[in-house]
Amino acid sequence: MTVYSPAPSGIGILGTGSYLPERIVSNETVAARAGVTAEWVERKTGIRERRYAADHEAASDLATEAAVRALADAGARPEDLAWIVVATSTPDHPQPATAAFVQHRLGAPQAAAFDLNAVCAGFIAALHTGSRLLAVPETDGRRRLALVIGSEVYSRIIDPGDRRTAPLFGDGAGAVVLGPVTGGRGLLGTGMRTDGHLHGLIGVTAGGSREPASEKTVARGDHFFRMRGRDVRDFVERELPGAVAGTLDAFGVAADAVDHFVPHQANGEMLRSVAAGLGLDSARVHLPVERHGNTGAASIPLALDEARRAGQPSDGELVLLAGFGGGMTLGTALLCWGR
């Protein structure tokens, strides 16, 4: 069952930012390791290249860079933040939270900081959470800002010989600053659902309390990310159209009123196929996946920031976001752009 939640009025995106590591990894490189051709990779995924983090970079480093840029875009300071929410499935450490490192590096000690993990749907979950944290003013009556970040370093958990995952994934981070907006602008609402019986489609089986790290788990490769690609595609093709239609219906928006559609950048070839059947014929579909691959929870804010830097969306335009990932969790968010 999908839970549809109207957003607190007057909370919207004030600024966006993103960061991609410098190292560009070509299709030729990943294809050679996975036993396929570069042509096969692009035909199957729509991806031409992806970025890998440097040896010294972890999820918090990428997140901090994206956060600095989002704060600058919003004209905000770290001391203006009340909350920092980091969506990641590749944290720096099992604990403490990656958000704690981001808070420290930004110099925002007054902001509460925590992580959440809904895999590739994580940014939608974090956006939902951040908007509701801002709904109630603080005890001093002030309404400070929230920083919502998606950051992933999938290159550390990908098996380079696995052609189902290695060609798809890259590293990156995207961030937004949430705060007060006027004139009917801002987040209108979200929709989220989880089909837990499908939890086996995507995951990393070892390294947690169910199966702690050991010589045996390392030898079996159980710390690598695994995905049943065909089943995941079937899930998206089956469930995404209903999720989009349900969200628009829940918040009283006609499909032809949507100006921009920003989906999780899972697989360019799949998304182009699925998008054609969503009824969003008037919307511009944003698919920068060919230049950075699937960056998990970072992919939606990365795509949103790229659109912003290209001068879109315009004030008053309707934007629909959609994420889907391990669990299986599917989330949507609808917002009226403007600050």
C-alpha cells in the first residue's frame, strides 16, 4: 500500500548542488573487466561513462562537496541549518552516521545530523523527512533550514566481473537546501511504498548482524552488491506507472500539467522505455545517466542540479521526482518550483 502524505505548506527547495569525482571510467574499461563489449554496455544501459571516487574519498567527502555548493546556491550558511539528512547505502562506516562527518566538515555544530537508507529511493525518503522536520518551528520560534543529501560510492562494493552491476553504477553526490518559500511554491506531497517480500532482488548479504564479516564471506564475495536485473526491471515497468498516476491523483494534478520528470537514474535504456508509458507527454524527462551512471540515492539530486544549472525548472513549474530501489521501495515527490 502506498502512503500519500501532503507536505507542510511553504517548505521548498532553496538551492541545489552536486559533486562528481574527477576520475572518469569509460565503457571500455568496465566492459573488459565484466567480459562484455563497450557497445553492449551502451546499448543495454544508455550509459557512456561513470565516475569513481579517488582512494581518499568516501561518501561523506562527496556529500560535503555537494552540500557546500547547495548552500552557496541557496545563499545560506552552515549555521543556518537545523537538520542534515544524508541518504546513503554506502556509508563511510557502519557507524557513526555519515551525516556526522558532513556536519563536522561544514562547521554546522548546531544542526542535528543523521543517515537513512532506502537504497536508490533514499533521496525521496530524505526529502519527505526533511520537509516534515521543518514543519514545526524551533523553541526560539525560528525556522531554520534543512540540508538533504544523497551520496554514494558504489565503486567500493561492485564486483568488477559482474556484468549485471559493474557497467551500471558510479559514484556521486547531490544535495538540496530546504526552507521557507511563498506564493504556493514548494513541496506538495510525497508517496511511498515498500514491497518487502521482494527484498532479495537487490542487496549486499554480508557485513551486517545477520551475517557478520568473516574469511568465508569475503571468499564468497558476499560483500559485493548483487542485483537480479531482469526482476528489478520487471518491478519498475509494473509498478512505476501506477505510482506516478497515484501520486498525481492524490494531489489533484493532471498528467499534462507536469512540466518536468526527474526519475532515479537507474538505466537509461530502461527509463526511456518506461517513461513513454507514464502519460507525462508534456513533461521534459531529465536523463543525465549517460554521463555518470546509476549513483543510487544521489541520482535524483544530481539530475535536479544539472537541470538547475541549465536554467530549469522555471518559477511555478511542476516537478515530479520518482525513486525506486532495494527493499523494494518506491517513492515519488511532487513540487511546485520556486523560491
